[in-house]
Amino acid sequence: MACSGAQNGAISPAAPVVTTTSNSVPFSAQATPCGTNFVRHELPHLTIGEPAGTYVYASNGSGLAVGDVDGDGNEDVVFGNIAGTTTLYLNDGQMHFTPVTTDLRDVRSLAIVDTDGDGKLEIVATQRFRRPVIGQYSNGTITFSDMPDVYSSFYAMNWQDLNADGKLDAVFGTYDTEQLQNQGLIFNERGGGGVFVYYRTSDGYRGERLNQQADALAIAFPDINHDGVKDILVGNDFNRRDMAWLASPTGWQSVEPFWQTTENTMSIDVADVFNTGTNAIFATDMKPYDQDVKTMAEWLPAMKKLTRPLTADDPQFTENTLQVWQYNRWQNQAYNLQIDASGWSWSGKFGDLDNDGWQDLYVVNGMVAKDLLSYLPKNQIDEPDMLFVNHAGQSFTREDWGLSDSGSGRAMTMVDLNHDGRLDVVVNPMDGHAAIYENQRCAGNSLELRLSQPNHPNPTAIGANVRITATGLNMMRDVRAASGYLSGEGATIHFGIGSATTVSNIKITWPDGAISHIDSIPGNTLTTITRTE
Amino acid sequence: MNGSFVEIIIEYFNHLFRIRQTQFASTQGIVTPMRLRTIFDLRQEWILVILGVIVGGLLGFLAYINKYPAWIQAACVIAGLLPAYSKHVVDIYVKHGWWSATLTMLVAAQSFHGVEHLVQWVQYHILRWPFFKASGIISAANAEWVHFGWNWMVLVIMIVLVIGGLRNPFAYLMLAWTIAHTAEHTYLMWRYLQALQELAALGMPEVSAQGLPGFFGRDGWIATSEATRNSFVCRLPGFTTAVRLDVHFWWNVGETVLLILATETTLRQRNRTSTN
């Protein structure tokens, strides 16, 4: 076990109750016509792997992140790139976007967070073969600088206050297989490979190395042992088993909590899928949805190269998993719920896309690589992105809803970009234009919450947990910095509430464990809840 | 006998039936009644068995020191025992006729096939070998066309035996089981050939399509069909959740057990009839 700087301990049994003020703003009048589908808006941003074509590793693509960078109240979107440049799109709240170009390339993961607690959001990017950078937006330009005290080149990242000092800490993971392929054994000379926690200090970061090796494509903070404290889960590619660490009073304790996991973990999302007040953990892998011979023939040569045969006691399966806490243990329910196969999957996330109170699953997928898929036309496994609609937590059915594009999706997130109370979908594909899928399904009411901790080093309350009651359902969401694959989350959380017009029994657990209760909030509003003590 | 194929088949069944009638009517007291254990009883061939073990073992050892694959070494040892067993089958044919010799060969072969699947199961679940390595004793025979050919052969022989007198509830159940098993392997073979065609069209003829799911088990046709998606059928333990190795282990456990029960039941009936 590594020596600790972790907070390591459960929330105090008598958590302090703190007061709040709230400000509700009704959603904007819907300018767009109601329909039953999402409408695609293509953006000029084009993520490309290499000028001469995309090969493996570069074909893993680049991330995106959502956050109000310019402070105008609208969620902006930044799209990373590999051979091309990263672009920030400033949102005017009416589906109009103004690009801000940068010279940042070779970007993997992106997040928009307030790293230094100055009240302004920064863009954080991990890069191939380079140190992570932090970008400050000001007056139409972004200035990037190296992240202090961090020397390795990382792939996946996520942010959370992990030592209960109020400041946001970061967890980074390297992608050793790509590094070894490109730089040999001398890679990461100054920092080394593996999984690291970087604790925010007054003038920089203090690192703690949790292990020596990783192929980390995703990092999440589920409460694995249900002690009320967030733990660390790292999803690894290439047969390298996923890694988990529990927060304990003596430091980060390595555990293997799942008896069945994904083999090539591409993304992780943590969500209360069944409205039970307990999060499930969804991870994506590579498994064709259709198993017809044509599809299997397209997949077989690549899979024979990429996957190694596994033994019966190996917990890894080449398919999506949905870990559900049942009978005091995690059990994989993806196969039973028929969400185990969604193609060559990258970002997979839950969000209530039809505002019925149940979070639906959307997975973007597809693969393109000149070397690995040289036997296929366009060197591409071409498959539609997949939406699985959640039917009261009992079953999922695959629907189209205009979300079945066949581009090679990579990073993806869900966010309400035009204040209409409906989650839109943003995708940064590989060798394709970034796209926004505007949600025009006018079904059900919703509530969007923004938490605010003024004059606090974590002003957007990343790590907070919110529970509400509406339409007879108890729902729960976390405020997160990132989830899925290379995708930064906005700080606004969204609840679909069906036919309800008000939401009751709101309970907020702030990142430091303090609790606030609010009796009711009107539905169809964007409500900002500000902590006042 | 005339020359047409159908006439040859009819003549064969008539022959079988005559032998059966002859056995029932005229063999009591002359020939030792055939029992289930007779099928596996090689004591009378002990010289051939010992010679077979020595020669087979020697060949296996030579294969070992020449670094031939493990399955060739095992095949050498098994091949050494074939003369003894062939002599045994000829003896049964002489004493009990074609039907009994045919039954003997099927029971012995299916039992060995069942052991192959048991070994695969042990390799995978007990020894924790990966799928590709858990291929039984004669691992090279773990190929789609071998399974396909084998199961059709078992089905045809089973039909012959039922027509020839293997008639009891276990035999009928075995016949139904074999038909279903063969149907699955026919589906697997069809998918295998289609996949090879697709791979060849992609310019990847060297890639094998061995091991695709069939009707049953995890990712099988029943589990992934649009007709059953999101129904309880997709979650039936084993039926639509077991891995392919387990599915075929249970297919063969069922087939072997039913065949032995059917054989034992019929032989007991015959022996009772012949001693009355």
C-alpha cells in the first residue's frame, strides 16, 4: 500500500447541516420544433490521427469537455485533437457556437475544472508523450502552460477532492503500451508509468504513485465498498486488469472488487441506473451487437490480433459490464440486460434523454486504423452508435432517435446546451467532424441543478451528491469532472422528472460531507443552489 | 440385391433385422449373452492390449522426443490400442452379429468422445487453461468440420440402431438429443463456412472462424435473436448463458449417458428374452 495523503475515512456520522439559497430560472421557451428525434449539427472541428492516415493508438482519438469557460452561464465545449488542433466552441445558449482555435495537439483526456479555486474554470488536457497542460481562457484566447509538479505523459484523468482539504485533486493514468511502442523502455523518464494521485498544495501538486504500470483509458470515483467515501477505479486496455483502490484510514488500499470485468476497458460511467439510491458502474468493451457472419468476419482478424485468450479464472470478458450492488457484492448485469454488446465501443454514458425519470444508455463506437483494419474498406469497422432506452430499470431496448450515426465515435458527453431542459449529446469522433445532437424530443419535464460554493477552492462542488424525489421516484446524481471515455462533464446535473412539476426532498451532500435539505424546487427550471456557510 | 442405393439400404436393414430375430430365436445357450460391460471388456485381447500399449507408448515417446505436439503423442498411444479394440469388435460381430457390433462401436466411440469433452472441461475449469488450449486430448480434432462430421455419423448410426432394435424410452430420448445436437453443429458448420467465405473475400483466408456460438449458450442464436431480445429466454442459466465449451460438454454428457442407459436397457431386455 502506498503511503497516504488520502482523506481515508468515512464521513462523520453527524454530518453538519449547512444552509443554502436557491435561484430558479425557467427553461427558455423552446425555439426549436418538437419532434421525436435528435437533430445533428456538424461542427467544423475535425479530429484526425495522422496526416497520412490513422493508425492504431492515434486512432484512439481525442477527448472533449464541457464547462462554462467564459462565465456567461452557457456550457461551452472544447474538442481535443491528435494531428489537428484543439478547438474551444463558445456557446451562446441558442445552439450557436463561436470557435476559439488553439495550437494544442496530441490531446487525449480533457476536463474543464477550477484547478486552483480562483472561481474561473480552466481547461486541463493530457497529451501523448507530453506533460499535462492547463489552459486559461481570457478574451478569446487560451493560454496553455505545463501542469506544475507533474512530469509523466498521461492518458486518462479525473478530478475530485481526495484528501478532504477542500481542493480538487487529480488522478492520472498512463497508457504504457502506446508509450513502449513509440518510445521504448526509457519512456516517462522523470515521472514513470502507472496510476498517480496528485494532491493540490498551496503552490502546485504533490504526487503519490499508486502503482507502476497502467493502460488507463478511464478513471472514475465510485464508492466501491459503500462506506460513504469515493474510491478510485481505473479501467485498463489490453488484458491488463482494471485496478481499484479503496480510501482507508491508512492510505489507498488496492482491491479487486469485481468477479467479472471488461477485458479492454474503454470507458467507465457511474450512475444510479435503477433509481435505488445506489450507483451502478458501467464499462464498455469491444463486442459486436450483431453476430451475423459478415460482422464476425470483419471483427475476427482484428480481435485475434488485439485480444489474448483468457483462462477460466480470469475475470475479464470482452464485453460491456454493468456492475450492480446486489446481495452485498458487485454483480455484472450487462448480459442479462442485453447491454453487453454495443460494438467497438468507446464512450458509454447514462443520461435521461427522454425525461421519464430513468437514465438511458448511449454508446459511441466504431474503429478506424490503417494497419489493424487494412483488410476492410476505408480501414474501418463501420457501425451505428447505440442508444439503449431504460424501461423503468427492468429492461433496455435499442432505439434510433436520430442517434445512430455510423461515424467512428470516441469522446462523448450529454449536456443541455440550449437551456430547454433536455440533454443534448456531444461527440468528438475519429476522422470525422465533431457533432452536437440537439434533443428535440419534447417528452417530460426536468430539473437542472448547479451547485455553488462561493469563495471555496472547489466552487462547482465536484464530488457532491444530490438526491431528489419526483413522480414517485427517488433519483440520485453526482457532480463529476469527467466520465466515460476522455470526456469532461459539465457541472450542471440533470434530472428527468416525467409529468411532475415540482421536485421534493432534495438532499445535497457536499464534497466535504456537509448536508443541505431543500423541501421543494419547481420543475422545468435551471436552479442554482448556493451554499451559504 | 439390385444396384440402386435405396435398395442397398433396405437390404441392409433387412439384414440387421434378420440378425436380431436370429439372435432372439436361436442363440440361447450357445452364445454368452452380451452385456454393457462386454463393450468395454478387453480381457480376451490382453496380448494385443499389452502389445498396443508398448508399441503405442514407444511411438508416443518417439513423438515426444522429436517434439511433436502433445496431441500427436496422445494419438500414438491411443492408436496402439486400436488393433485390440478392432479385434474385440470383430469378436462381437461373430458372436452377436452386425447390430451388436455397430452398437459396440458407437458406445465405445461416444464414450471416448465424452471423455474428450470432459478433459476439455477439466482443462478449462480445473486447470484454468485458456479456451484455445482447452481442446481435449486430440486437440487437432477440435475443429468445426470434425464436430460436424462426428455428429452426423452418430445420428446416422443411432437411426440404424433404433431401426435395428434399440427401442426404449432412453433410446428415443437419445435419438431426439442427437438430432438436436446435430442440428446445432449443422448451424455451426454453416456459419463457419459462411464466415470463411467472408474472410476470404476480405483477403484474410488464413484467419480461422473456429469457435463461433451456435444456437445455445452465451451469445448464441437464441440469446441474441431479435425475437428473444429482452425476454427471460436470454437469461436462462446455462441455456443462454453458458460458454461454448460448457454447452458442448453438456451436449455430450447427455448423449453419452443416454446412449449407455439405452444400451443397458435393451441388452437387459434381450438377455431376459433369450433366457426365458
